[in-house]
Amino acid sequence: MSAHPVTGLYAGPVDILEPDGRRSAIVKHPVARAFLGPLGLDGDAQADRRVHGGPDQALHQFAVRAYGEIVARFPALAGRAVPGTIGENLSCPDLAEDDVAIGDVYRLGAALVQVSQPRSPCWKIDHRYGTAGVAKAIVERHCPGWYLRVLEPGAVALGDAMTLVERPAGAVLLAEFLAVTAELRPPRAALAHLAACPGLSAAWRTRLGQRRDYRH
């Protein structure tokens, strides 16, 4: 089993994004420890519950190394695009989309969590950095991060190990998942394969099924 230290833990309330006054909880603040329940960390919130939050999006993780790709594309963000600033709840430096699979189960402190789906970057990322095109670049580079559901609630703290305890048969690496779904017209068999991977959220199963059944 591989263990990865938690180097960043972040939570935040809903607040007003200036200057347009829209509400968002993308701004997170470092915390040393928190209780992780079925809907996320104590002290964390989501502004638009239609597209954020819920049991399948209890915890958002973003690859630390992806910040290097953001800064390489947008040098003006050096020193600003750093772990904890893109709305994630969790940082582990040695985990990224080519390491993590849909359905992976991790022991995280006293909690047990499972990878459920990739994140879908939105306009709030550009707004957060005051830079147009960041969200698009993240999508193009296939490094959006991922969500986890909580299988067993428990306390989480900085320095805790995030330990892989199970990778189900048929699990699909996030890197593969993102590559297939980025295709304009992926093979229907490939979409069916992704939809069948264990642990995938119901929302993504529906989305993949709709793409598979769509008649061009």
C-alpha cells in the first residue's frame, strides 16, 4: 500500500467575489485539522449546490504539480497560483491524474474516502486569479483535479497519511478517463467502459450514457 502525506488541508465559507458580487466558496483557508463528514470538511461550504457539493463531491483534491503547469502557461501567476488557491480541500504532492483511478479507496487520517469523478473547471478559477483562460488551460492539460466521497467519516489533520487501501478491478486512471472524455467523438465502447468503472458517480454515469447513445 502506498502512503502519501497530507501537506495541505483547506476549507472556506461562501463569500462574495468582487467586483461583480457573485457568491462563491472557491477561496479556501488553511486548517490544521477538521472533521470530515459525508458532505465534506467542517467549516467548508459550496455556493451553488446544483453543481457543487453533495456526497459524491465531498472533498476536492488538486495535484500540486499541476500548479507548475499553470505558472508555465501564465507566468504572471508565479507566487499566486500555489496549493490551496484553486478551491481544493486537499494537497498531497505526489498524487496526480496519472496516479489516481476512479474508484480508488484511501484511508485519510481516521476517514475512508473514494475517488468518485474528475472536477469540471469553471469561470470561478479565472475570476480567482484575475486571468482569463486558466480554466480552459487546465481542461486542455487534463489536470482538473478530482472529487472524493466519504465512506467512513473521521478526523483529518495535516501530516496524516493518505493511504491507498483498494483499487477495484476495472478501475480507470483519471488520466485515461480525461483523455477519452476530451475526444470529440470517442468510441461508444470506450464511453461504455468508463461508465462501468466502479466508484464512478451517478451523475457521470448518466453523462457518459447520454454521449454513448447520442446519434450524430
